[in-house]
Amino acid sequence: MKQQFTIYSCFSLVVCTMAAFTYFSTHTPFSIPAGVPPVAASLVTSLPEKSTPPSASESTIQDTVADSGSQKNAIIQEKIIAGSVVDLSGQTFPLRQYQTALIPNDPRANQAWVTSSGIDKAWDAPRGSANTLLAVIDTGFALAHEEFEGRWQQNAGEVGVTQTEANSRLNCTDRAAALDESCNLIDDDFDGIVDNESGATSIQNPSKRNCTDQTVPLNRSCNLIDDDGNGFVDDHTGWDFYSYDNSVQAGEIDPEGDGAQHGTFVTGVAAATGNNGKGIAGVDEGTKILPLQALADDGYGNTLSVARAIRYAATRGADVISLSLGSSAPDSYTRQAVREAVAAGIIVVAAAGNGGCECIIYPANYPEVLAVGALNSSNVPASFSAWGNNLDIMAPGTGLYTTDWRAARPTNAYAGGISGTSLATPIVSGMLTRMLSYRPNLTPLQAIAAITESTNRLGLPPSPSHSINLGFGALNAEKSSLRVRQTHTTAASYLYSAVSLGNSLNVQFPSESIASSTLYECLAPAYGTTPIYEVTNSARSFFTASSAEAITASEQGYSIKLTTYACMLLPDDQIGSPVRTINFMREFKNITDKP
């Protein structure tokens, strides 16, 4: 049986959740180089090969290997043993449970979120011409919904005419066998091998029939062969990392599950097609969507399903990863996957959670993740929205009307009155991909600075620029759009130099996607949102604007101190008049060498 560990969860008027989870721009699809830290390095070592049973007829075939050959899978390199995650090196990590961050309510249409966040004004400007990819990691998705027609990202290596196919694989029921983990077509122990387990179960995946048995022409999308050699069979439209198969369709195992609609809710808010005369319009109607399932239809997942989905999104070249999910406890294994995504130039956006307390859930509570809280219709924090030091930005999160999935209406279902930080998160994620459509060369640090320096401050003063209750303020989509569409001329007190952007601690393997950026002390009413940390040990000191680098240094024994929040120039921005440059190392440490 799949092992799950309940942290805590409850819905409705008394809101407790255990969990609520994207980075971006001109990065190449993620790969793991030699010499990376131990956890990441273990991912490129293959599992011992397991043989595939001999071919058989459809009625007796019992393929148990996830891929239809001997391809090695660099993402699936660990398993669950005795309630913990164990990688190939034998290192053990806690197994956490993840859950959606949704507050269901009466279904009423309410689109105040569009105008309150300035999205209607942002829509006035045509979307940029650059292609972007938004990875949504959640429950399953309404793949046939009218709002997503032509929007799902297709894996070119798994579509197209072919001449070969593998045998179909039948589940227990279609074999006329009792339900058992040995035939339910699910990777019950999360080791990347399907049906090498045994024991009674109550769930199973649908049978996997090849093209011929589906009476469709031979195509790589249905030939049950890993045509592109990435270790995932027929992953033409995302992958289900909870049940471990190629279908991310909502409700496939439990159509009545509490979370069956969740992935469709959040995807519609972020990216439903606009100007099609149907339903709603998402924040970014032009981005491609990579649907990745990490939570079952009941709304629950775990460390491995979430971490693997993040790593897969990186290999597929996602610009932004959006996670409306989380865990109440820190998760070192999933955090490693987040760091790899950040280092690859991806923006990771996550829901702050619905605990209504100073209790941001993970991964949103990691400084390297953009944490999103929820506002109510009065533009104040929703009663359920969690807060804390790592809260970054607020967005509407109550009474949203969005896309839905129902077994009886798989193509055109909608729902209203949906609330939660789960719904606030895709608003920010969709805005980030929309911004990148204008400026695809922005690094994550630059894009995050652009969106957080453009907020509605909700009464916050320029200094201190951050509040544990409001982050840096509420999303202002109109200002964020203008910030990246137009060259900006700004007034500054000082320019800052000798500040790392993520490549001081490890030059060979930087913590961030690196590009030349200018940090400066901005003048009111402008406010800085890029943290500058002083990083010190007995041997050296340096300053960094990368939260990922600062946290890594802390884990290596450095002391970390936040010194200030700076503003950041985007490429082609101008300083209004000549100003003095402050070298942080010389000014504050009396050291002439730059980090």
C-alpha cells in the first residue's frame, strides 16, 4: 500500500491545511552536471535494471517495468522504505504528505479578482510574442476542457507516426483477477517500477492499451514505448507522478475524490483561453501549460510525487512552476528539487497555506520560493491566509469563478465561489509567464523584482518594505506589465556593487540563473524587494542577493544576516542622474577584494 503520513488537514469554515507550490526565463532544459551536491548527484545513477517479462497476449501480459526497454530514468532514483525516502547512496529523508490549499464554498460566480489586481488593465496590452511554459503541479486536469484546447504542452519526442508498439497492459479487473498491487498498474511503493509489489488494494489505473487495441493509427503517443528515452512511456502530455503513468486526466481513479477538480480550478485561473467566447479568461491566455500530477484525486501526495514532478518540469524547460499545495513540515528532499529548479533558471511559486496563522507551509516557506497569500474581496488578507517572514506577495483568493471538471461535463464545467491560497497562487504564476512573454531574457531574480516592486502597497510604507502580514503588497498586474514592456528610468541614492547574484559560494554551480544586474538604493515612494544578505564565517565574508545562495551558505556553517532590501534595474533600464556606487565589501567590511 502507498504510505501516507497525515500532518493535519481540515476544510470549510474552520480552516486547517497541512500544505500548499514555480522560477523562469531563458534557460536550457535542466540537466544534472557532474560534481553537483550528493542528493542531486544520486539522481544520475541508474537503478539496478529489472527485466521485463516475456511478451504475451493482451489477456496475459504482465509488463512491470515502467519503461518499455532498458532506458535509465534520472528522475526516479529513490524509493520509500519503512516510511522514509531512501536514495541510491543510502541517504534517508523524511517522507512528507502534501495537500491542496483550497477552501471550497458555495458555487457563485465572482470575478472581482480580475479588476482588483489590475489584470483587466494588463489584458489591454496584447501579450508578448515570446513562447512561455507554465508547469502546474497539482491533482489531475480536465484535459478535454474547452478552455484548454490547444494549450497543453506536447512532448515532441512522444508524438508522431511510428511503425512499432508494445503489448497492451491490462489492470486486475480486465484480467479477471482480484484487485492487487501486483496488477493495478500503479507504482505503489514509489520505486519507479509498476506492479512489482503485492498485497490487496482498492485502487487501480485503467488498462494501458496500445494504438492497435484502441483502434487508432500507430502513433508514438499510444505505442507504449519510451520513444524519446527519458524513462517515461508515452509522456506526450505531462506525467502522473502519484500513480506513475502517462495520464494526468482528472478523476481517473476516484472521480468523486475531494481533490479531483483542484488542478482544473487553478489552471483555469492562470491560463484559461481568452477571447474564445466561452467561460472565463485566465491571467495568461497564451502560455503553454505542462500538466503534472503529484496529488491523487483525494488531494494528497507526498515527498516523492512532488519532488519528481519539479525535476521533470525542469527537464522539460518550464519557465514557471506553480504549486498550489504544500506540507506543514519542512521537506529536505523536495527542497533539493526546488533548488535544482531555481539553479536552472525557473521561478517556483507556491501557496502560503490556509492556516490563518503565522504558519506558512512548505515549500512556500523557503526563501528561494515566491510565497503567495490570499486577499478577500475587500482587498485585505483573507481570514484563512497564512503569514510569516517568507511571505512575498498577495493576490485575490476568495470567491473565484473558474474552470471545473465533472465526470458528466468533462469539456465545459465551471465553478464559482472557490477560495484559498491555491487560487491566489496561479494568478501570480500566470502573471509571471505573461511578463516573460515580453522579456524572455529576464532571470528569475529580475522577474521577481519586477513583480514585487510593482505591487499595490496596501498602506505599507516604503521602509520597511516588507511586512510579515502582507509581504511586499498585493499584485498589481497593470504596473507589473508596464514594468517589463517599457524601459524604466529611475532615481537612485546609490548603486550597489560587490554583491553576488548567486555565484560567489560556488562559481562552477551557481545557485541562480546568472545575468548582469544592477542593484541600487531606491528613493521613496519606490521600495526595494531584493534582499541583500551578509554571509560570514571565520575564513571569508561576502554579500549576496540570492536567497538560495544565502541558505546554502547557512547550511555550510556561515552566519547569515539580512542587511537591506534593494531595487533592481532590468536590462535597458536607466538611472536618471549620476550617483555614487557603494562597494559593499569596502564600505561595510573594509575588504578590497570583491567576492
